[in-house]
Amino acid sequence: MNLKFKIKSVEGNARSGVAEVRGKKFHTPAFLPVATLASVRALDFRDLKEIGVEIIMANTFHLHLKPGDELIKELGGLHRFMNFDGVIATDSGGFQVFSLGFGMEHGIGKIADNIFLEKLRNVSRKGEKWVEVDDEGITFRNPLNGSFMRLTPEKSMKIQSNLGSDIVFVFDECTSPLSDKEYTAKALERTNRWIEKCLECYDKSQAIFGIVQGGEYEDLRLKSVEFILRHEFDGYGIGGSLGKSKADMLKILEWVVPRLPEEKPRHLLGIGAVEDIFNSVERGIDMFDCVSPTRWARRGVLYVSPEGGGNVKNKFRVHIKNADFKRDSRPLDPACDCFVCLNHSRAYLHHLFVSNELSYFRLASYHNVRFFVRLMEEIRSAIEGGYLSELRREWLGE
């Protein structure tokens, strides 16, 4: 296998560790900023290095469409293309199967709360689905031009090989929180067949992660784990529908994580809320990826620690467009060590956002990504120092 993982400290089920792949290291628990199109939005490689980003997640599906994985290979692979010398992971395109399929049809994400589900029952017309799934792969409409394209396990592995990422994920079908057990079971069987094809043809110079599927159903999740453990992987992702509530997500982790090998990293795909990170780390998760830092930044939403007024109720976020910030000369977050908080006031960030100044987007993204990198640094230190429960209370008030 191509990834080495060493656990440094353990507190309960939480672990801090260091992973090495292709001569590059990253520390866990780790947050992977998402570089959908070979770019963490509004940031360049110098920013990522200053922020302390050791590993990112790029998007197989979108890079295949634009600029094209073969072009990226011709230009030396993702590392050279974007001039990033850290670890690059690529997803398989499986989540896009969901987002262009059930995600569009149901208008839903990986987790659905009961209020949302009640509203959905009263909606007579659902969105258009752009994906058709069969046993061999998916047919989808290119969101750039509407043409029909095909993605299979073999093609996903080929694209990821062309991209030259360090860590690849197997091709899977991500089901919806509204998928019933019968469909989820069929999707799991399909995913298992796809996984076997991925293992046959992936680039053996890359590290490969398997993905545990099965939706919100315990027997299906355990069936998926049993299948995954019959094969050799460098690490494990936990993906697909994570239930109809955050409580469902935590139950799924409690079913799955204890059955995964301790000596390999575990990645919870597409999750990045502060409370979810704490709860998942405490259950043995090592890696997270999410678009939330840069996506919220573009919308005028900035993350703050408890010292900056962040809490579970406001989701550790402030809306910088609010008029209250117009004359606020304080730093955005007094606990943050990023250059934005050390040099600029809330009033200045408010001014940039309401004026639609381009510099706002870089400053906001820089801070939000540093917020999560710093959070993971604090969590690692707490695990190694034996005070994770105290850090949790400081942040979550529990």
C-alpha cells in the first residue's frame, strides 16, 4: 500500500496522527479545503502554505469537464498545474452522481432534517434529474453544454490517474436521504461491483480509499464494511446519505468506525460543521472535506471562535453585511492568528463586502480556511495533551 499512517496519541476514540504518501505528510485530524477546479476559491498556493494547508480535495468530475484531465496530465499533473506541493486527494465523481441526480430531483443534500422533509412532502413538482444510473456506470448531461456523457469505474480511475493525485477514492453511488431501503440496497450492490473494478484498474502508484455506503440502514452499512474489509485499501471514506438528522449521522459513525482497522485513516466525506467535527473526531474520524469555508465566505458569512462570539446557535458564523459591523473597529476574531484578523477590522470587511470589492473574497476565504485549519490544530493539541473534552466544552458549551 502507498500510504503510511502513524497514530501519535489517543483520547477515548479520538486519535491524532500523521500520514505520509508519496513523500508528503499531513497531520490528522485534518480538514481538506476543496479545490473543485484545481483552486481553493480566491486563494493561491502561497496563501495555502501560509494558512498551513497540508492536504486538499480536488474534484474529478469537474476537472474532467474543464480543463480536461488529459490536458492536466500533459501539463505535468495537478501538483505542477496548480503549483501545490502538499497532498492532493481526488474524489471519484460519485457525489456528482448524487448532486446531479437525486440532489437535483429531490432538492436535498447528504443530510435532511425533519422540518425540511415535511416541507418537501408538500411540494408537488421536484427538480429535473440530469443523471441516469445503471449497473455499468452513469450517463449524465454535461452541466456546461448539455451534452450527454458517460462515467464508469474504469473512467473515474483513469481520470484520477491523469490528474496525478496522491489519494484517490473508489467510484460509488451516493444515495439520497429520501432513498428507501430497497433502492439503497441495490445501490450498495452496484457500488460493490464498481469498487472491484476500481481495484483492478487504478493507478497503483496512488493511494486508494474505499467508501462505506448503505445510507441510514445499519445492516446495509455493516454489509458494506464487511465487503470493504475483504479488500486492501490505504484508508476508508464514509459517504452517501448520512440520515435525516445529525443524530442519524452519529449513529452511522458508531456502527461503522469501530469495525474499521485502527491502523488506517478514516475520512467523513462532505462534512464540515464545527460541532460535527468535534462529534466525529470523538468517534474516531481522522479526515474531513467541505466547501463551506469558501462558499460561505463568498456570501458574506465569516467563521468566528467562541472568543469572537461564535457558538452552536449561530453555527460559529457572523454575517459581515449586517449594519452592526459598519463601525466595528474590532478584529473579526480576536483569537485568530491569520493576517486578516491581525490587520483588518470588522468595519473594513463590512465595507469591502457591501461595496462588492474583489479583495473581500480573498480576505474572507483566507480567514475562513485558516479558521478550520487552526481548529484542527487545536483539536490535535488537545488530543495529545489529554484535554479534548475541555476544548469541546469551550467550543460547544457541553
